[in-house]
Amino acid sequence: MTKQPPSALLRARWLEALLPAVAFDGWTSVAAKAAAKEAGLTANEQALAAPRGIPDLVDAFFDIAETSARAELEAMDLSGLSVREKVAAGLNAWLVALAPNREAARRAMQRGFLPWVAGDAMQRTWSASDMIWTAIGDTSEDYNKYSKRGLLAAIIPIIFLKWLDEPDQDDLNAYIAERLTQAMRAGQAGGRIAGPFLSAIGRVWSARRP
């Protein structure tokens, strides 16, 4: 197991104290300060854990879900599934990882609609897409790599919104399958045109990852 840096350990402590409050108060500075006090974090430790404050804590929340989903996918036997079924399994694993903190995820989504945090939301969506494709064994490069991730990233927000309404699993599975079919059709119809744009987004995301 990779040893976590002190900043990650401090963020985890902070998040553990913060998440129960987020369900009621949202991702606010007031809630974060109260949680930091509860977790016993000094001002210097807070600065180390989350230099940007709330945006870094939200990113950490989704990073933890990605890590959990990736481990779940890597433990699955996906060999008998089609590519579409593998991607659907990846989406479900990610949503399952978020499920214990669904209200915190909802509050994060609400923050994502604000103009000054929309860029962070786009980065998180691309990150989830990349995690899913990588975990199910995709090794494509260049145009194919970015087109796959871009098309999946485009439908993750609407799948996320559907999931927030707590549909039953059969309904969610059918919805995911329909969205994936639409994404594949869009890729076949216009992927080559969108390729340079998607590649540019992917390069920006990769450059911003630690």
C-alpha cells in the first residue's frame, strides 16, 4: 500500500469530521472551520491539508470515492462483459462509493452550478471518466483515449442527477444503458470533429493532476 503524505492524512481527518455537517449545512467555510476544530487541526495543518479551502475538500471527497470505485472494479471479473457493460459497471461502482454520503454529493453538485466553481466540477467529471476507463482496462492513446473519456464525461452529470433522485437499481441501470447508447452514437457521428477539443481538455486535466 502506498504511504499517504501528511496532507492527505490531514484532509481525511478533516473530511471525516466535516461530512456529517455538510449534509445539513453544505460545503461552507463555517462548517469547515467547525469540523477542523473538532478534528483538532491547527491553522497550519488546515493550510497544508487544503490550501484552497472548500474546493480542495470537495476534490478530496470525490478522490476518495474514485479510489474506492477503482479498487472495486479491479477486484471484479469483467472479462465476459462487453465494453458498454464494463463502463456501466464502472459508473455503478463510482455511484456506490458515493452513496454513503449522497447528500454531501448533492451539495457538491449544487456548488458546481456556480460560475466560479464550474471549472472544478468539469475537472472532477473528467477525472471520474478517466478512472472508469482506466480501471476497466482501456489502454488507448491519442484521439481514442480522449474521445472515450470526453463522451463519458458528457453524460456523467445527467446520470449523477438521476442517481440523486434515488431510483431503484433496475431503473438506474436502464437509464445508464440508454445514455451510453446515445453517447456511442454521438461518438460515431461526430467524434472525429470533436477529437482535437477533447484532447485539449484531457491534456489540461492531466497537467492539473498532482
